[in-house]
Amino acid sequence: MLLKIPFETSAPILEQFNISEEAANVITIEMPPEEALSALFEGEHMVDMLNYFAHGMPPREGVCWAIATICEILSEISASDRDILELSKKWVKDPQESLRIRLMIDGEGRNNDDPIRWLCCAIAWNGSGSIGPQDGPVVLPPHGLYASALMGAVSLLVESTQEGLSAVHESAHRWGLEVAQGGWPMQIDETKLTKNP
């Protein structure tokens, strides 16, 4: 059994998202998570595999998974991206409300096609605090909304080539299993840092 996806079957996870017809032919609700993830990976059902990881892991573990994948796949990491990745790592280690709010604000200033924006949203929408304006009433996110943001953070890393797709597919699977087994991989490759803002 996976430490961070501690279910005997896939039923509790599959009820949280709509699996594709193709993936439904290779996994069943009775399958344990490790077996289901292997089948999704081997069958190259990447979207379903990402959904499975995103909905199967708790928010902090899911963010850790996204950080690890982002840091491996991005060819360059700007100073602003590095700052947000470092704040995200701090939140994973110590999920303080002040960090969550700061990352929510940082994410709002980024484009919708930016994986870092969706990483910020995953943290902001984790369910521990309001997602409304700071001076407004408390607005809690719908259950599991953070998983949709994790999907964005990882899936938007895919380049428009088969090689790019395969790289994200392999990286997301490898880091997802490491986190699911209890690891916390969040290293930033210093050689990828740029001087760009």
C-alpha cells in the first residue's frame, strides 16, 4: 500500500474525477492504487494518471509532487519562478496561512498558461483558508479544487512534441510514486537558473 495514497482500492480516488473511456479499459475500481497507476503509466494515459495522483494525494504531498516535476522539466527557472518555488517548498514543510495568502496573490498576477500560476492556486485552494478577497467574507474552495490546479501545474509543462509529452509523463509518474511512498523531493537544479526576472 502506498503511504500517501492509503487506499486498498481505487474506488475512493476514481469517484473524484471522470476517467477517460480508454483508461477505464485498463483499470478498475477494485485495483489498488499502485497497480492502477502502473497500468495508467504503461498504457500512456497521462491525463488520467495525473488526475489519479492529483486527487489521490493530500494537498501538501500533491504540491511536493508538482514542485519536483516542475523543477525537473523546466529548462530554465527565472528569479521570480525560483522565489515562488522556494515559497512553495516552505509551505509544504510548514503550511502557514501567511505563506498561502502570499502565494495566492502571486499566482493571481500570472498568466493562465503558466504552470507556476497553477502551483500557487493549488496551495491557495488547499482548503485551509479563504480564497476570497482579504477584506471580504470567508470563501472556502470546493472540495478537491486544489487537485484541478495541480493538474494545470503539471500538464502545462508539456511541450508540443512527443518527446516533451513523454518527458512529463515519465517525470510525473516517477516523482508521483516517490511522494506517494513517503518521499519529499523538492530540489531546484541550480544550473537551470536564469538572470531573467
